[in-house]
Amino acid sequence: MKFIIVGKNIEVTEGLKSAVEDKIGKLEKYFTPDTEVHVTLSVEKERQKIEVTIPVKGNIIRSEQVSSDMYISIDLVEEIIERQLKKYKTKLVDQQQNAAFFKQEYIDKDFMDEEEVKIIRTKKFDIKPMYPEDACVQMELLGHNFYVFCNAETEQVNVVYKRKGSTYGLIEPEV
């Protein structure tokens, strides 16, 4: 695995780099040697955060963990990614184009499905053209965390969502 480690508001010391490579390196049993692992370490006040992103064709395996100690965050993020890999193995590998990113042992090994993804409810609704700001107001009126709408400016389906700190995000399709 190839590690790309960056720090935001933190110096990536040899100790941190070694801890990341040792702990996240345990995942190399799943991936081919040329798989890139993007790691971002950041500090905000007392929050020690690690974000790990592993792009594989058509999918992104990602986790972020926050704690008061960066080494604890590193431990937690590795466990979460390993759990994701076991849980979604069949879905990841069934898309044959992705098989090239994973080691054969991972592809061949059976993991028990802890919980299969099941859609238990389907909603249909009219998507009305509106501006993102109006969509945020509508989302607040409904008491939801996200809202799907047709952007009046681009005529594309977009999503607005609540972020931490009473801010909003907008998801637009890439054309």
C-alpha cells in the first residue's frame, strides 16, 4: 500500500507516520501493493481527527474518527475500515472491475454478512425547481437533515444537507 499522509494544524512526526503505517498497514492483506491510501491528520482544539480514504475503481472506502488522542483515532479508523471491508466484500468484489484492487485471499475469503443492506421504505415526491437557499428553508420546515430538489439555476437534481455548526452543504452532480 502506498501512503499519502498530510497534516492540517499538526506536524506529521515520524511517530505519527509510523503509527499510521503500522495500524492502517494491517489492511494490506486486503489490497494490492499499489493501492493508494490517503490519510489526513488534523487537530481542532481538543479534537484529534484522522480521515482515511482508499479509492478503488468505482468506489471509495472512507472513514474518519475523532478522539482526544490521535493514536486512539488511528486505532479506531483501522477497525472501522476493516469492518466495512468485511461487511461489503461481496458488493465490492461483485463489481468485477474492482477485483483488480484487492488481493486474491480477500476475494476468496467468506465473511459472514453482519447486516445486509435492506431498503425498507420508498418515498416518491415531486421535485420542484428551486434555489439552494430555498431548499434549505424547505428542509428546515420539514425538520429533515437533507433535502432533494431540482436546482432552478442548473436544472439538475441536487441535495442540501445540514452540517455541524448550523451550516449547510450542497451536493451537485459532476458533469
